[in-house]
Amino acid sequence: MIDGQNTHKTLLRGLRINDALSGALDPKLELVRIYPGNPVAEFLERNDNWRDHGRAGEIAALASNLVPPDNRDAAILRDFVPGVYTVLMQPANSATGVGIVGVDALN
């Protein structure tokens, strides 16, 4: 949930844990906005490989601990307006594995 009056620049990351645990996992993120009282969520965007994101240059310029370590990791950099959102992580390649979703407020 994003509250207040201003936009919030936020980085969402779908990360593989490590090859031993992740196996062939290729994470994909999907971002949706939820409107309370409305049963239908609004799809906003998806990303499979972070370097394919429209703002990949901005992501690459972030502090090194925020840049996804593997090109197969997913990332979404967005200026969120106040509202309720959810991010889903699932495998892009139908594989199974272990991953984690990171949410980092940048401002």
C-alpha cells in the first residue's frame, strides 16, 4: 500500500536465491493495482529479465546492492501513486525453484 499525496519511486525485484536452490527458476514479476471494493485488479506491467525493462538503465545505475545480480532476475522500477498494489512472482519458464521478492523504496 502506498499512502500520502506524493509518488514513491520503488524497485520491485524477483530474485533467484542461488543455483543450488533455484534450479532452473527464471522469475517473472507481474504488478497489479487493487481497488478496494472492486473484485477486478488492474494489470500494470510485467517483467521477466530486468535488462529488458524500459528503465533498465536507471536500475543499472542504482547502488550495487539493489541491482539484480543475474540477468534472468526480474525487476520493475516504477513511480507509484498512492493506492493498493500487489506483485506476483512466478516462473517464466514453467520450472520450479526458490526465489524472493524484494521491495525497495528509493525516495
